[in-house]
Amino acid sequence: MITAIVLIQAVADSIPETAQAIADIPGVSQVYSCAGDVDLIAIIQVSAHEDLADLIPAKIGKVPGVLGTDTHIAFRSYSTADTESAFAIGSADAD
């Protein structure tokens, strides 16, 4: 599975509608409105890199209210749950 983080510039007056339209696109797993340099952040999960080309410019980029996108490809995932399970290896409490 390929994960991409898409930073999205949006028209300020239409952020909720734009975010929901993006969230409704297959392959988009989460959309966050946020403060800072970008208006929305979308988490994309697809099976092939070619799917990103179909999804981001062809679908997300054409949602009304989207002004621009900046895409980042994730290499690895790190989370608290992953760290805790790694430290539990070999302990009596590990599943």
C-alpha cells in the first residue's frame, strides 16, 4: 500500500464543502482542516504509484475550491503503537 500526504490550498469560504468532497473520493482515507500554510491535509492510500496520478491531479485537483496541491510520498510509518509493541517483544505480557 502506498501512502501519500497531500497538502491542499483551498478557497477559504468553501473549506468544509471542499474537504467533504475530497473525503468522498475513493483512495482518500482522511482529510483534515488545519492552521498554517495549508488549508487541508489529505491522507491517500493506493495500491500503485500510477493510482496517485489518477487520483491527485485528475480528481482532487478538480474539486471545486481546490487552488493547488503539494504531494509527499510516505516511506515508512512510525507510531506509538509500533514503538510499544517493539519494546514488548520477548516480555511475558506480549501477545
